[in-house]
Amino acid sequence: MSNEKKTANVFRNRNYRLVFLGALVSELGALLYNFAVGFYILEISGNNAFLQGLYLALCGVALLLFTPVGGVLGDRVNKAKIMYVCDYIKGGMIVLATVFMMILPLPTAHIVILFILGILGNVISGIFSPAAGAMLPNIVEQQQLQQANAYLSIKSSMESILGVVLAGILYGVLPLNVLFFAVGACFIASGISEMLIRYNHTPSSEPITLRLAISDMKEGIQYLRRQKAILAIMGSVLFINFFITPVTGNFIPYFIKTDLSNAQTYLFDRFLKPELWSSVFSVCIGASSLIGAAILSATEQEEKCGVKVAKRLCAFSGVMIALAVGYRCLVDAGVSLNVFLLLFSAGCLAVGFLLSFINIPLSTTIQSKVEKDKLSKVGSLLNIGSQGMIPIASVLAGAALQTLGSTMLLTICAAGFTITAILLLTNRYVRLL
């Protein structure tokens, strides 16, 4: 019986199918919405980049503030109920906001409506995410966690490759109100799927109050302090996000605007505008992540992954070192921009593949090792840390690019990955994980 559970495909699990379907539909809706809003705010505000940045900042703050609330609720309330209620509310808000935008056609009114919708939507996302992140261990066998996470990663990779293309097409051919109604319908359909999930849940005997919420968060922090290996893994995840954000969010746009756009000629310039090379890099990361996730979905879950993950992070740092050296020798030195484009594309393929073999085992380990009644709180703390590090990394990276240049930024990121990998590899608690 044990062997059968190990080899059985996780899609035979009805609850997992419902979670997968719900995530597929809602994440596609979120991708379409975020793509449309980003361009629409610029369109109706006269390309006001500050206004768009303010929108993103306020949404990010709302997400960070309410993620701890989601962590507390996720460990005390039925997780499936949290998920479908949040999706119903978000879908209903988008539909209602679209109606108001049709009634009030002024650009100023649309901006106000989108700001309110963005802030409230991220409040809902902050409550939703910890519950959704802690759902898998409650509905699948522990031996199937890696496979379950791998399939979800495949889904995310497919959406990152095809979803952006679909979003661009739909934004160009559909009226905005029709697109927003479709997005609202996606979230409502996701809620219907999640409403059918059934698992054993013991309701909290205590009423949820502010004092109880603060006590729960303190308990989560104290629990993490005792789990040295989990704490080390979470720290490594935070630093991975901290050092990858400057490369994807700062270096790539800066490289395209300064080096590529100012070049007289570059690889495939007849077919690709400079900005489209950003899409090439994204597709490389997404495609190789998909391949890595597909391999892991068919691979038996390992009991210990700490040392292997640390070694893969060392390989990751090696890729970053190669990119830093390549930029210095090929672009800074004026040797060959085209060779660097090929090198960076190959680096993106390696990065996406390695990220799958780092993130999926780490997620699986956290889900299997953390006690189920504390998983939402731990997940919310991880979300707060990782999301909170991103704007800090972006600001510091922007300053580094402005004052030190691209070579130094890539060198700093490569050094950061190397130090993180060494610390993880030599951590005695991680070696036992």
C-alpha cells in the first residue's frame, strides 16, 4: 500500500485536481489583469511612470500588511473556505469596478477606481496566499508533495510563457471592460473549483481577536527560531530573491536601454526590437523551469535535499559569475555584443533549470517538515520576507547601476549567491535536512 501511494500520480487526487484547476484559472486571470492595468494606467495618464510606480508601491504595501493576517487565519480557519471566499470577493470587486468604469468614463475616475481596486485586491491576496500555500500537505500524501509542487511549477512556467503572449493579444483586440469582465469570471470560476475541496479540518475553539493574532505570529516566530534547518533554508530563499531581483528587474531593462538600443547592429535586429530581447530572456527562464519541473514531477521524492540544494546553489553562483565576467569581457570591452546575447540567453536557460531544482525541493521540504497547524504562519513570514526584500533590492540595484555600472552589479549579485551557497553548504543543520 505504501509503495502504491508513492507511485500513484497526484492528479488521481480529486482535491489536488480542484486546487490545480483553481490556481490555473485564477493565476491566468491575475496575469491578464496585471498586464492590462500596467499598460492602461500609462495610457490614460500620459505615460506617467511615477503614477504607475505609486500604484505598484501601494499594492505592495497592502500585500505585506495583510499577509500576517492571512497566516493567522490560514492556521485556524478552513483553508479551502478562505480560498474560495477570497476568489469570490476579488472576482466580484473586479466586475463591480468595471461597471463603475463604464458609468464614469473620465480617465481620472478610472485611475481612482484602479487604485482602490488594486489596494483592496492585494489585501485579499495577502489573506489568500498563506492559506493556499499551506493547502497541499492537507490534501496529498507526503510522498507526493514534490510531484504536486512540480506540477504547479509547470503550470506557472506555462503561464509565464504563453500567458504574457495571450495577455498582449487580448489587450490589443478586446475592449478593456470585456477583458476585465473575463478576469472577474476567472476568479469566480476558481472559487467554484475551490468550493468543492474537502479535507479534515478542526475548527479553532478560540474566537479570532487581535490579541490572538499577535500571539499566533509570535508563536510562529518562536517556532522558526527552534527549527534551525528550516530557518536556514528560509534565509537562503530570501537571499536568492534579494540577489536575483537586480538581475531580472534592473540589469535586463538597463542593458536593453543602454547597450542594446544604442548598438548600430545586434543579433536578429531584423526580427527583434531591443525590448523583445527581454521577452527572449523570460521565455528562456520559463522554458527551462518547465523542463526542470517536468523532470522533478517524474522523480521520486528524496528524504533529504539540503546538501543537494546547496550544491545546486553553488552551480547557480557559477552561472552568475560567468555572466558577470562575460559582460565585462564582451560588452564593457567592446568585443562582441552578439556573443553576450547568446551567453546571457544560455545563462537564463541554466538559471531557470536550476531554480526549479532549488525552489521545488525547498518548498516540498518546508511543507513536509513544518507542523501543519503552523504552516500558514511560517508561509506568511516567508512571503513577508521575500516580498519585502524585493523593493529594497531594486532600490539598491538602481543606485549600484547608476554609480558603479552593470559589471559591478552583476559581480555583487554573483558574490551574494556564492556566499549564500557556501553558508548553506556548511550549515550543519541543513546537512541533516
